[in-house]
Amino acid sequence: MKSYPKSEALYQKAIELIPGGVSRNTVFHKPHPHYVAEAKGCYVKDVDGVQRIDFANNMASLIHGHAHPAIVEAVIEQLQKGTAYTLATEAEIRLAEELHKRAPGFEKIRFVNSGTEAVMAMIKASRAFTGKPKIAKAEGAYHGTYDFAEVSQTANPFNWGDISSPNSVPVAEGTPQEVLDGVIIFPYNDIERTLAILDNHADEIACIILDPVPHRVGLLEGTHEFIEALYDWTRRNNTLLVFDEVVTFRVNYGGAQEKYRVKPDLTALGKIIGGGFPVGALAGRSEIMEVLDPWQPKLRFPHSGTFSANPITMTAGRVAMELFDQQAVDDLNNLTKKAIFQIENAIRLADVPISITGAGSMFRLHFRQVPPQTYREAYQRPAVYAVINELLDYLFYKEKLIMINTCACMFSTALTQKEVDHLSQAMLNGFRHIRPRLEELYNQIVSFP
């Protein structure tokens, strides 16, 4: 592997100051992370002068890529007026107006600083509104790092239990048993088992939290039947159906929820609505959002945040969302469809057992012939994970492109057909590179075609 002396030197400094040398494990890489010098559009250049095409876009948050001129200009203008005050700003109202018009269920909106914080606020608001303590979530689904929300996001064959009654599995050591007991786990897209599980806790569940295209579960779209079955169950049991659209709001103009007949009571947002800055938001029905309203005689959910709705983020987010209009959404989704078509051709040419799932402007590769239908099918055993890492390293170092470590891509409007062509050819090269490893791996399981 080529030497990257500047990144290596920076990392040696970092490990003396920061645990593991990183503040988020997403950027951790052996033998060392790579440090950015500059980025523009869909290209990122590291401190050692290597330029790569970005198909990860900071974990799906940069819908227009890096340093979009209109966003930069608006932020600089606001920066000269100040970054945060102990007063309200019009910038907050303007972004709220932009989001309000995109989804009919966004009757009221409150801003926070991250997707994790938005989910946390959504859970607390659900408890305050219903008076119930527990939540229900899908096995394997990622909803940020709030201890209740993260339960069972890393469940594995050694601890996940029976599919008809999945265990509540901690992520961090030391998670209190009371937290685990407060989270009911169900199998995604499995109506019969899920309803049976929910029925056992009907009097305790404040909300069912659902990502309509959960990345960690396998980037599988929730079926109409599943979403409607959950919605109907919540109507019967004084429970809220709440969506985590922190990632999936990019799928359509009005988010992934746009395609469903029924709508969530609350929605957590983040990522793209910040225009490249830290952001989160909670949106939903007015009567539920009243639990946050300081005008109420009894404030059921006191909430604040030093940098919530700061004008830098609000300005960048508004410009980003205005640019991501219906035409931009359609164009990006169509480009993503072309990319998937070309990669599927590469899969056939390389003759490898790989399948693709996804929605809108995001997709994920699975090292199995048939796309997974459940989290347990999508789960990456250590041997498979090792091959995925080998492919990702090949693409990163040899083909000069960046993907998410689940072998997923999250497109930005900065990408063009030129970059898609590079991606599909790089994939073909990568598939051929790892085919011997795949053949060896799958011969242990099934006959390799």
C-alpha cells in the first residue's frame, strides 16, 4: 500500500490526545485514518494530495456534496452577523416554513443539534403525550446513540434470541437493565410476529419507532402492508407511530413517508436539512408537539439546547432544501437508478453472488445472491465482513472512491454520469479482485455459480 506520511503523522499526534485518535468511529481506519485537506462538489482531497470521489457524503448528510457555492455564500453572510445568540432568529422560521410545505404531517417543528437528539426528543415527547414508558423498535435498526434508541442495533446470532421474541441487546457495556426492559424489539416487515409481540405490551408502549428504509437492517423499504398494520395497531392502543427519517428524508421530496397512505404522528429529521452543519428536528402533529410548548399551563416536556436553531445551521439548511426541489430529487433518484443498473451489470460480468437494496438516492450491496428480506439475513458474519472490507479498501486505495463501510452509497447532486461510470467500472474491477475470496467463502455455504 502507498505511504501516506502526512496522514500518518497527524494520527500519531491524534492518538496522544483522543481515544483511538478519533472522535467518531466512522473515520477510524487501520493503520491510520486519512485526513482531509479540502473538498469541493463530489471530490475530496487528502493531506497527502490524493483525490477521491465521494459516494458517502458524510454518512448521507451532504445532499449537494461539499462546499456548494450558494450554501457557502449564504453562510458567510450570516457568519458576519454572528453565529448564535440568546435570542430567536428569522432563519429558524424560514427553514421551518421550507420543511412544513414538504410534508403535510409537519404541522409543528422544533430544531435540535443532531439526529440522535431528534430521536431522543421524539421518544420523550411520545412518553409525555401518552403517559406510557416503553418504546418498540425493529431489531437491527440504528436510531442514534440515545441508550433506549440504540438497543439491539448490533444484535448478533449469539444474543438475538428467538425471532418470535427477540432479545433486547445492549450496545454499550454498562447499559442499565431498566433501559433494556423499556425497549420492545420486533422483526422488521414481519407483520404476524410483530403484532403478536406488540400485543404483549400494549398498555406500556408510548411509540413504535420506525425507519422506513433502515440502513442497518439492510436498507430494505418498509412494505405498505407492514406500515399500515403498525399504524392501525397504534390507533387501537393509544400509541404513536413515529418515523426516524434522519437518513431517509432524501428519498422523496417529502421524505420516505411520502409513498405511504398512512402518515407518522412524529418524525425525526437530521442530516440533509442542515446543509452540511450539525442539525436535527422533530416535526409532527400539533396536539402532540404541544408537550414542548411553554405557553401550556403544564409544560410536560421542558426542552432547550444552547445551539439549537442557530442561524448558521438554519441558513445553510434552508438553502440546501430549497435547492433540493422536486426536480433535483427526481434527477438524483434517476441517476442513482442508472448507477444501480450499471453495477448490476458489473455483478453479472464478474459472476459474483452480490445483490443490491435501497431507495431513492441510496443503495447498499449485500454479499448474497438474493437480496435479504430481514435483518438476520442481512447480518454480516465476520468472514463476510472481512471480504467486504477487502473490497472497500480496494475501492478506496486503488480506484480512489469513498463508500460507507456497510458497502453503501449515498449520492449527492454534485455527482454526474461521469462519476457513475467510474463507480461501476471500479466495482467491476473490485468484484473481480475479490472473486477468489468470495468463491472460497461461499463454497463453505452453498455452491458458487
